Amino acid sequence: DLDRAAAEARALGAEAVIFLAPPAAAARAAHRLRDEGIAAAFFGPLGLAASAFLDAAGGAAEGMVLAAPPEPSGPEVERFREAYRAAHGRDPGAPAAYGHDGAAVLLDALHASRGAGGEPLRKALAGTRRDGLTGKIEFDASGGRAGPSPLARVEQGRLLAIRAKSP
């Protein structure tokens, strides 16, 4: 209910809005909130860092901060793009790159653990160190992917990486 969402954002004096809807629904919501004069900062997940959302949201997404897609390069990336285009008739998006990396990590861990599950597989996954399509892949002590979580800002309908400032 976009009318209610806009009224609540206004009544609460919202300073930020996080969009967790699919691209089309998030674009409609962004338009409605901006049309209602909601000037809050907008944020969203990787799933919105795609042309489907950016094109549909247009100027309503200007300044929005999103989880940034990877900026891969190199021969392995080009081989992946070519194979993906051949199979699907279009360029791969971030989910395809992350899916590829996830499958590669799991296959490496299964090989390293000789197909064993349980603790041997967990240890093999924890010891992962590899360069993937989405960047360097390794895990922290809690099992999450280690390293920075890149962000991008929507500027003039395009994603521009937000670079960390040097100390």
C-alpha cells in the first residue's frame, strides 16, 4: 500500500528508506515516495543494482545507495561472459557471477574434503582462498565472506562505486 507507506514515512519524519522489494515494485515505491515529497535517503540490496530497477525508477532513484555489483575483469571473466552469452543470449548479471563463484567454492571444498560432508567440508570451506569473478574469496571466523562490502550511488541513472577514503 504505497499511500500508507508514504503517509507513514512523512508522519515519522523518515530519514532513510530501505527497499527490499523486487525491482519493479521497488521502482514504483521510489516514484511514489518522491512524488509525495519524501526526501529521505534511499538504500537497497544488490538485486536493485540492475538496469531493470534503474530504468524503471529513473530520477526517483537518484542518490540511492545500493550494494554494488562486482567489477570483474580478466581472462576468466571474459570466458564466463562468453559462455553465459552463448547459453542465455544475454550478458550475465551479478547473481550469475556470485552463483558461479559459490559453485566453484563448493566444488573446491568437496574436492579438498574428498567428498566428505560435515566437519571436513566445513573446514575445507573455511580454508577457502581464491580469486573469483566477484573478487577475492575467503571467509571470516563466523563463516561470512571476508573483505569489504562495496557500495554504489545512483548518479544520472548509473551506478558509481563509492570508494573508501584513505585514512
